[in-house]
Amino acid sequence: MKHLLLTTIAAVVLMGCGPSEADRVADRTLIDAAYAGNVEAVKQHLAAGTDVNAKGKYGRAPLHYAATKEIIEPLIAKGADLNAKDKDGGTPLHYAAKYGRKETVELLFAKGADLNAKNDKGETPLDRAIKDDEEDLINLLRKHGGKTGEELKSSELVSVLASKEGKWILKASGKEQGQEFNDAGTVINKWNESNSELLMESKIKRGERIIELVDIIKIDNGRILMDRGNHQLIGKWNSNEKTIVWNNKSGDFVFTGSSDFSEKQNIKEVFSIYRDGTQVFSVKAELKSVGN
């Protein structure tokens, strides 16, 4: 009777020593062992054929909890997914960065984990280290090429814009002060000498008028800035849709619109300008590449 009682108590204690997740799914004990840092238990489960990528309630696999080389290496050797994502898109590297596990970050990176994986909020491991003020990890991640989510967006946008250099044929239609118009012309996109700004030189025929414009696009701390004469447009890069979304106020005017770069040989743009809540200008334009 005494032996039975002790066995029952031990079982209850063990059940309470795992991660905060309360569920008990198949192969859950491997997650518990990884969380507790129990090397021998991890090896026993792996030898018995336990699923190395089994996940708990929040979608976390054993590798999310692993904090030492002695546990990480056996898991990887048995096929642990280095970039496994939990229900919020967090990878093992996100967790290692969040909790300041420098050696874990080094090991996961050396084994091939994606240093710049993004969770569902668009955060990279570097973002997590910055958020939790892990200075040593910030320096380490930077050393290996780690970037923030915003920096990745900027890099991607620079690459996309670079692919849009050259000459484009423009056709557009819209309204200005209630009057309809149709435009036709050319746009030449080119980087400045320091490759820090994209110059967009436009020559447009609108009725009897010839309009010449020079727009300048530059990227500043994740924001896209377009200088257009007396006004500046401010946009954000939508990585999924390969589109810049413009929305800001400049003086008495409010600008909204988008520039769609999702097609290789086409650029599609939509702009509206409002003053005191009234739309004073709108245009829908399409640019086609000329041998770019």
C-alpha cells in the first residue's frame, strides 16, 4: 500500500514538472525531457523511435525547448526540423534569442537554421533579442548576418526596385479637379551614383500639355519616401503582395495609393489626392517594360 502511494505521488510530481502547456499529446514525454534538460531521457525516447518533431498545444517541438548541445545535437541527428514553427510562427532560434541562449543560437546557426526566419508578426530572432535587450546576442546575430524584419523588407524592396531599372511605357487615366484625362508617355528608372536613391524621370503627354517629372524614391528605417516636387509621399512595403502602400498627409493634402511590382514586366499604380476631405486628383496607371 505504501509503495503504491509513493508511486502515485511520483507520477503526479512528474506530470507537473514539464512545460507550462497542460496538454498530453502523443510523444509528449520527449518535449518534457527536452524542456527539463534530461539528456538520458531524450536519448531513450529517440532510441525508442519517438517522433522528434512532435508538437504540443502551442505548436512547439522538442527543439524549441532544447537549451544545451547535449540535447540539441541528438534531436538534430534524428531529423529535428531546425526551422519548425509554433502556432505564432516562432522557430527554435526565436526562442533561443528571446531567452539569451548564446551557445544555442551558435549551434542552431552552425547546423543550418534560418537566421532571418520571421514569425507571424514579421519578427526575426534579432528582433526578439532586441526586444529583450540581449546585447551579446544582438552582436552575435549581427555578426552572422542577422537582420530585423524591417531591414529584410528594405533589402527586398531594394532588390525589387533594382529589377525595375530601365525604360517604361506609361498609359494612365484619371481625374483632376473633376476633369477626366488620359496620359501617355515614358518613365526612365535609374539609381543615383551611390545607389541610395531611385530616380524616376517621367515625360508625359496629357492633351496638349507635356508634363516632365522627377520622382525620387529612398528607403529610411523601413519607410519608403518618395519626393514629388513640393510633396513627399510615405509608404510601407507589403512583402507578400510585392506592393508599396502609400498613405500620408503633406501640407493640406492627403495621399493614398499603391505601386504594385508583383509582375516582372509591368508596374501598376493607383493614386488619389484629397484636400479637406474632397478628392481633387485620382489616377490609375500601368507601365510596361521596354526590353528591361
